[in-house]
Amino acid sequence: MTYPISSDVSAGQATAAAHYNNLRRDALYFGQAPADSKSAGEFFARYAANLTVTYLATNRLRLAYSAYNPPAIVIGGCLLQPSASVDLAAGCFSGAAATYYIHAIRAAGSTSFTLSVNTTPADNDTSRPIGSCYWDGSNLSSIQSWYGSSPGLPAPGYDSGWFACAYNTTYTRVHGLGAVPKNHMLLHSASSDGSGENVLVLVGATTGGGCKSLVGFDAANAYITTDTASSGGCVYSRRRESGGGYYRLLCWI
Amino acid sequence: MITIIRNPDRSIKTYSEFSDDPAALLPGESLETVNAAFSEYSRRFTLACAGRSGETLRFPRASGDLTVEVRCPGESTAALDINGQVETLPLINGQAALLLGTEVPGTFVLKPADTARYCPAGQAILVIEVV
């Protein structure tokens, strides 16, 4: 692969068609044949990076600016990069519970963008969805950044905190995420402050032998029914067995 | 500030570090707010053996008597449910020791007898298996 394929033109040298065409291929196709490469504009049309949206009191959203990882997005072919944090205006959420989509909005004459929210994720030449959040009618939760810069697992959309558990009991936790979580983790601790080993709960022990999983979800709640054995109804693991202790449920959507 | 959930019979089902939502209640259950820290509330009644609690303990048969440490700060007695039998223990400085024999294989399930006052979950329930 040769790149670039264009070359300098000396003063007085006539500019040949090949000069122009090589320069154009460098600019549009990184020096490759159009049959082998998408144009830069097409390739970057859906580019978006470092767009981490966080909660801003009260019931607002902020796209935080970082000079080291500056937010960037292409909307309608325009390369946009704000030079400071971008905040959603107050009062954008109202009415019944719903999932809202967070949009970056381009305006003519600006190389930055603003934020808006909408209950539809559809995009166009001036608007692109960059995340979502859940409005429960009073509060925001489950803010998701589709093009965030945070490495690793994002913060959970729901954290129950520790609560006391016992065997053969059903616990309902209101996660309020507006959808069945895509992932979850149920932890067990033998102490109320969660110190020491947290054991991942996958099953509980059943009286008379065997084991069963314990957790179910709908769009509003998590349901944990501990199993019947007093010795291992809450957690049945090679790491720990218990019919008591404490649970903590984490959910991601 | 924590919340507790009571069963329809008024026994305490659970208590939570974060406030529970009324939507978490099953039919007949009720929600109460308690002005206490979660760790403080969890220490109102605890059971331990060999320094361990909140998990099932196993000991071999004929391994000598086991000492269960009962802690109920600020109280002079503690009523304990041991496999369905209630035993009231005198407390000194809110503590007592209960001896369990290991001659016969079986399971001891210990928890507070007054479940309207103390939650039979968390570190207030202790299961010991003699195998």
C-alpha cells in the first residue's frame, strides 16, 4: 500500500490531471482505489466518541468535556467538537414514564452541538441519538451513553444496596429501569457492611437436594426467591453456603 | 435512615441499606422507616459461632460442644428459636453463650424468637450442620 500517492509540484511545473487525481484519491480514499475503499466522508459519517452523558441536578443531563478525550461526533457530514461541557436545558422531561433518547443537535454556523431529548431514536442531518435515559414520571435513572469514553463496565443502572435475606423468602426490588435488564449481578455478603468476600449468587440449595436459580425480572422489578434449604437457600456455592446474610443486586440495561 | 419490610403477620421480613419503594411490597406487607444506620440496625441481634456469622457452618460429629455467641446490645434477655423451640437466655452486657452438642448429626437453625422485634435474616439467623 502506497500512501500518499500524490507528490509535491515544483514551482512552474504544470499540474497534470494525474496530480489532481492522486491528490483527490489521497483525500477521499487514503490513496486507495475507489473500488477498494470507502470515502473518508462515508467512513466517518457515523463517527462519535467520548460522548459520556451524566446526571445533572435536577433532572438534567450533562455531556462532560475533557481536553484529553474531547467529545466528537459527525452529524450530517459535519465534524463537530465542543470546547466545553454541554448541558441539557432544564424542564425537558415531563408527563408519563418513558424511555427518552438523548440527541446531539447540529446548527448551521456552529462547530459544536447542543443536547435535546426525544422519545424516538430516529436521526437526520441535524440530529443523532447518543444515548438514552429513563424518566419514571418524577426522576431520571438509567442514563446510558452509547459512545462513552469510560473503559470497562459502566456503573450499574440499579444498585439495591445491601439488604438482609433469609431462606425460603421472596424479595421484590424496584429497579425502575423501564425494561428487563440486559445483565445483573446478585452478591452475597456474610456481614452487613459488605466487607470480606462477596460471593456471586447463581443458585440456592433446595431442601432434599438439588439447587435452583433465584432471580427474575420485569420492566419495573427484580424478584428474588430464595430457595428452601436453611443451610443454603440464599447462596449455594463452593465459596459459601448460607440461609441468611445479605444481598446486593446490581443491574445494567 | 433505613427501611424495613414487615410480613402480613407483622414479623420483620427484611431491612435495607437504601430506601425501599412501596411498589416492592407483596400483598399484606408493610413498609416502615427507621431512623438508624444499616450497620447499627443489623447489630441489634446477631448470632455467631467460631467468630463466623451470616453463613452456614459445618462441624464433624463428636467434635465437642459448640459455642454460639448471642449478641443483643442493651437487652437483659434474648429469646432464641432453636429448631422451633424457644429458649430464653440471660444476657450479660448484651451477650450470652449457648452451647450446642455435636454427639448427634443434624442441623441447628437458630434465629430470634421475637420476629416482630428482630428480623430473622442477615446475621440474626445461623445454621449449623453437624455431619
